[in-house]
Amino acid sequence: MRISVSLLPNEQTLQVVNMHAKVDSGADASCIDWGFVRKNHIPTKQLPKPISLRNANGSINAKGKILFIAPLFF
């Protein structure tokens, strides 16, 4: 699936990014790639307590814990 995403990296400038996306309608949470966040200067906030990740088979995710959130603007 290809989607267009509107980003407000500094809450003043609208930036539209076209990308390929995978949608998991049964997922418990929405996640975004850290490299995409850095490349597009998406603002983040550090979580007070990291979130541990587990894969569908119960194993611990190799990428580690979630340390930041990216607040969304609608």
C-alpha cells in the first residue's frame, strides 16, 4: 500500500511524505521506524518507562525496547 503522510515536524511547516506502508489492523499499537523519524525530523518525547517488545512467537524483539513516542497532530 502506498500512502501520503502529512508531517508537522516543527508545528509550523507542513511536509508531505509519500511512502510504502504495511498496515496490521489487528495490532495492539502503531509503531514507526526510528530511521524514518530521524530522516523526517519528527519530534519525539522520551517515555518515563521503556516498553518491552515481544514478537508474535513470544521471543524478545531484537530491536530492543520502545524509548520514545512521536505525538500525532490531527
